[in-house]
Amino acid sequence: MSNEAGSAAQRFILPGEVPDRETAEGWTTWRETRHEFVPAPRISRAAYDSQSKHDKAIHDLHRRATHANLPLLDTPMSQVVSELMRNRLLSNSMKRKPTTRPGLMINGGGNQGKTETAAEAAAAFEDLWLGLEEFVDVPELPDARDLRATVAYVQTPVTATPKSTCQAILDFFGTSDPNLTLTQLVRQVRASLRDHRTRVLILDDITRLRMHRKDDQDTLDLIRALMSMRVTLVLIGVGIPDSGLLSGGWQDPETGQWEFPEPGREDFKDEASTQTARRFDLVDLRPFSYDTADDIAAFVDHLAGLEDELRLFNAREGMLTGGDMPEYIYRRTGGVVGLIERLIEDGASLAMDTGIEEITEELLDRVIIRTQHPKRDRAAGEEGEVPPALPSKKAVQGRRPRNTVFDDKGVPLIAGRR
């Protein structure tokens, strides 16, 4: 390995400080560098064996970094979300009327890739929007801030109140003041969204709002008010249809309890509750299905895309897509995108550790999928459920014959990448 190639590889081994997307500067850094990672080059085992001990170590570290940074692959489900977001954000940003901009709700289970899909779509829109403004030479707004923040990404506070939600938004811009009253905070949020020329406000983990709490009802009212600020609201959450966000609610004057009717019931007469449902489109980001030949083909295409990214010396065509492997991976992950990536990433690391340098069912049997993230609330379903442990291979084979859909499939298609 040449010195130039070695130094280039070392730039991708240790990531340094990871950009914090919950700040304007961090979001911009992530957006501008999100596609900079370069995977390890493909070299033969003979070429690897001819290298020095130092160069082998560098290449192995680069391979591990490659497996730890598998790209976000398009799926049929994510493409629907991305297209809807792109069209909605662009259309809303071009509106000149002082009307409420319709928003989006992205629903799905834990580890389904909701945040990354939405963030990538928002970043692509921001790239496009800034390019359009530069192309048409848009004049600066009077008294506007120097910092542009076309997209603001905010995590909903675990215990949300109108004040804490305002403070979380202002934290993104670096202008939060805990001593301000709610009225002052709302006024400052309005000023920040205008001055930073924000077009998109993403509120992640929105189902942390428990609609039986008055503070959460007030927070939802605040979110509705934000829609009049020339921004497109994108709300991301787990189980949105069952959360009460769409149906609204009211407080029983006798018991003091919040009541939430089921949509479509005859006693559902609260017109105010339509303020949310009619202002948002709900889109589901679901796991892969395994019910039809088309569903299975889409799943296999996704595995082919992951297979193409692996840097294992004994990797072979069809390593993840041939034989019983697709069924095995589906049983292990339930078709959940995040769990698939975790299983393959950990399997690739184990393949290197053991010297096997390929992924097999026996190897993946040793991989335990865990879902624990410091910023995720398990009680809110944000981590999702891992499918139970697999029965023995003999038991599976005795219960279900091998799926022949994959026979004579030919060279699998490579899934599209962002």
C-alpha cells in the first residue's frame, strides 16, 4: 500500500467527533459530509498477503470501518417516503400565500430507518433549495441571521411541555434561554425560524407525547401553531395512529380526564380534533414483507445491495441471497431494516475475527441482536422488538420446505443507494 493510499485509508478509520444533528452547525456539517466515506478497496487475498504487517493492519481497520458504515440503501418503502417528502417540502417552500403549510407524519416501528430516511430526504431538499437560491440570486432578508438553517432537526423532549419543546427548538439554533416565559419563548421560536430562513422543522420521536397529559395537549397545540410560520412540519414517531395525535382529544369537565374517541365513532364530534388530522399526511415506513414473490424479490435485492458492500476475502456471489439464507435472515430480523443491517454488520466483524472471511448461517447463529440506544425510549417503542431466538435448523426444515422462489434467479439486482 502506498503512503498516499495509506493516509487516505486512515482518514476513514476513526471518525473523530460525530456531528450533532440537533444543532444547526452539526446538521450542516453532517449534511455536507454525509456521503464522504470511501469504503475499503477490493483487493485479492494474494495482494493482501503480499503487504507489510502495517499495511495489513490498516487495510483490516478500513474493512471494519466499511462494515460499520454500510450505506443507507433505498427500499420500496423508503422510496415512497422520500418522494412524498421531496414533493411536499419543495411545494410548501414555494408557496407565497400566508396559509398553513400541510405537514407530514412518518410512522413506523423501532429500527425501521424512519429518522435516517427523513434526514436524508431533508438534506437532499436543502442541497436543492440552497442551489436554487444561489441560481436565482435571492436577496438577503432584512435583519436576518448570518447562519442559514433551511432544515431544523429536533428531538421531542422525553417529558414534553410547551416550554421544553420551545427550548429544544431554540437549542438547535443555539439561542435558548431558560429564564424566558412561555410567551417569550414562542416569540423567540417564531423569530428564529424566520431569521434563519428555516423551511423544514423535523420533530423526531413525536409519540413521546402522551395525549392523556395536559402538558402534552398544550404541546400539540403549540405544534399546530408552528405550522403558521412558513415551515413544513415533519413529525416522526412509533405508533402514531394509536397515539391520539391524529384524533385529538378533550378533557372531561367532571372527571378531569382526557378522552380520546376512536376515529369513525358516532360520538366523535370534536371539530378541533380535526386540526391535526387534516393538516398532516401520514405515511408508513414498514418492514419488508415475505408474502409474495414480488415481496421476496425486493428483500433479496436489498440483501444483494448489502452483499456488494462487504469486504470479506471469501465472500462469494449469492452469499446473502442464495439458498436458504434470505429466509434465515428474514426469520432473524422480521424484515426490519435496522436489524438486518446490525445482523450483517456484526456477522462481518465475526467473519474477520474468526478468519472465516464469509457469512454463513452457522456464523450468524452466534450473533446476538441487541437494541439499546441511549437516546431511545423503550417504553415508547422506539427500540422495537427483536424476533425471538431461532429454532434449530432441523426443526425449521422439518416444518417448512425450502423456498424455491430463489431458484435460477440469476445475478441479483443491486439495490439503489443514496
